[in-house]
Amino acid sequence: MGTDNQQNLISSLPPAPSRGSDRVRRNYALGAVSAMMLIVGFVSGFYYAGTLPRSQTQPPPSAAGPQRPGEVVGKESPPPYALKDVNFADFWKIWRTVKERHVDPGKTTDVELFYGAIGGMVSALKDPYSVFFDPEFAQKFADELSGTFDGIGAEIGIKKNQLTIIAPLPETPAEKAGLKAGDKILAIDEKDTAGMFVDEAVSLIRGPKGTPVKLLILREGWKEAKEIPITRNTIVVESVKWKMVKSGDKRIAVVTVSRFNEDTASGFSQAVRSLLLENPDGLVLDLRNNPGGFLDTAVKMAGEWITNDVIVKEKTSAGQDDDYRSDGNSRLTDLRTVVLVNGGSASASEIVAGALQDYGKGTIVGEQTYGKGSVQDYTEFDDGSALKLTVALWYTPKGRSIDKDGIAPDVQVKNSPEDYDNDKDPQLDKALELAGQPISAVPAAPQDAAPAKNQ
């Protein structure tokens, strides 16, 4: 399975498109719900592409002859449902009919009709993770996975029902414009943010490099709001961050991995080298809201705890099984580790968490993960478009299904909206507490797991 120019992927985001030749990048799985949001509008228009009209072959009752009471027919078992044969020539008949008879034929180009037809074919699979991307959406996916985008460089969220700056990123237009954590965003380019969702706000704030956006900001201590103009730029987001935290008399390393991007493997390796110099008493790996990314990065990361063993199993519909094994340095195998997860932890995050849980190398704290364990091949075409197609399912080393089931935490802790509003984090507090305890005092990972189900 695979060719020399294939690369393992699992996530909501693809690699940068390649121009010049078709190629397949293997094992790509949607983890980020946010990435799907980009294409919901694009594919929804083709939902009915796979439906067929019912044939009306029953003749009307004859007006002649004696009348009789109606009766129920077809009470016997119906025959197996089968589609009638279709003639592909009808596709071109419909194409010409649309071109010649639609009331506004100039509204849609031939290229848009072409991409729409392909999108409809893929959406007829009724699989939310099998998607066709036109070149524009394929490039957006590529930018996301590379960790770059054009915007102002600020993390935003809803706090106390108000769109709020969570943190401006260092050396970004947001920081240079003077935005601070806690700033309330009352309007974006004069559009009121009352009741606005974060996704909508992000789409309004992001835009091409060099273009301006105006934010109406209210800060604690200000008598009135101020309009702050910001010029967008290309933002590069580091996917791995770490720090040392004091928990009682223990020193705990906290490593936050936001997604499994192109830079994550090297960033995580560097973080491990640096934190080991601090000789921590324990480690917290924060994978909350991490939508996934490259498969090989997940395998390498888990290999820092697991020596030369299976990290994840792949099962195809054809019955082919593949095991992905670690070849990492296992530098963290003896360090007390706690993994933080929640409902936004998906795909590659679930692979790492599931492997550490199966081998007893980490205690999982937080909430049930998303449950994204299907595998997509990612094929790029010369025009910049791409096809993501589900081909297999993931299982943990002990055969537990990831898809739909997710990873259940060993210690369940839920953060409430009130905790968020008051800058509290009970999940992290519990993880720090456990990371500072001896391994014998921490709940053990499950020793037995249900066998993989055939699907």
C-alpha cells in the first residue's frame, strides 16, 4: 500500500499542494471540526447528487369495468433494492441543458460546474471525511497545516458572553498594535460582535497580508471604547510550547501541542531536550483542542515514551492490517506523565493518548476525546485541487477502536464555562497534581482492552 512519494498524514489539514504532477499522500484523517467548516458551504450544494428520481410506472386505474374495494398489495417481502443502469452520456446531456437553459447561464463558469460535479460525486458517499477541494480550499488547508495564515495574530474566545482577546501572539500585528489579554472586541470593521460566534469573528479578522482591519476595543479601566486599526500580516504559529510550573514542592514540565503540523516533530524533540535539562519531577502533555495532523509525527511523539513497539493499527475495508511502530529515542519513558485531553482532541491526538494509555506510560486526564479514527488518502492534482478519501480505520495497540469511540480518560475532570470566565483550569490543576505523585499513587491505565471489531 503506497508509493515512494507518499507521506503519512492524519488530520484536518493537508500538506501544501504540489504543482506539476499528481501524487497521493497517505493516511490523512479529519480531526479538526474547524477545518471542515471551511468546506461545509461548498459541499452542501451537492448533497442530492447521489439521489435518483423515482420512476412512475404504475398506470392509472381503468375507468372501464366493475368497481371493487381497494386492497393492500406488495405484502410479500420486497426484492433487494437495486439501482437501474444509467448511461454516462446523460451526464453530458444534463451539462448541456444546464448551460443552454438555466435562467442565468453566465453566473457559473464551466470550471465551477466541473468542480461542482466532482464535489457532488464525492458527497454522494455520505462520508463527512471524504471531500473534494477546489484549488482555493486546498490551498487554505495547506496553509493551516503549515502553521501559517494571514491575519493579526491573536487568540480570541468568548468570555462572559463577549468576544475577547485571550492572548496576542508575540511579534505579531496584534501585539504591535497594543492589544492585550482581556480586551473586549465590540466590533470588527464596524460590525457589532454581540452574539457573534468565534468562527465568524475569525473569518472577519483574517484576510490577505497588507490589508487593514479595524477593531473596536474596550479595556478594563477605559472610560470608552477605542477603534484600533491593524494591518494584517502572515502569521506563523508554533505548534509546540513548553514551560516549567511549580506544583506544591514539585517542578512539572507542561508541554502544549496545538496540532501535528510540519514543524511539530522537530519542535517537540527540541522541547524534550530542553525540559530534560530542567530535571522535572513530572510532565503534563496538553493535547486539548488539538485536531490532529501528520501520522508520522504522532508515531514519533509516542516513541518518546514507547520503545520499538506498535503505536497504532490500521485496518482497511479489504481486510488488510498495518502496524505503525515507534523508532523514537524513548527519552521520556521513565518520567511520570499525564496527558490532558478533551472533546476537541482528535485524530493524531487520540493516537498518542491511546498508545500511552495502552502501555501504561501516561495517565489520561480530562474528557472523552472526539472519536476521529478514520484514515483518508489525500490526492493532489495538477490544477491545485485535491481529493480526501476515507480508506481505513485506526485502532490503539490493544485493538480499541478510536473512530466514534474516542479515548476515555482515566481521571475525568470537566472544565465549566464559569471556570473559563474566571481564568480557572481544574483539568490542568488535576494534571499537575497527578504528575507530581509517584506512579504507584496514580490510577493505572487499563490492562485489558476489547478486541478490534470488524467494520
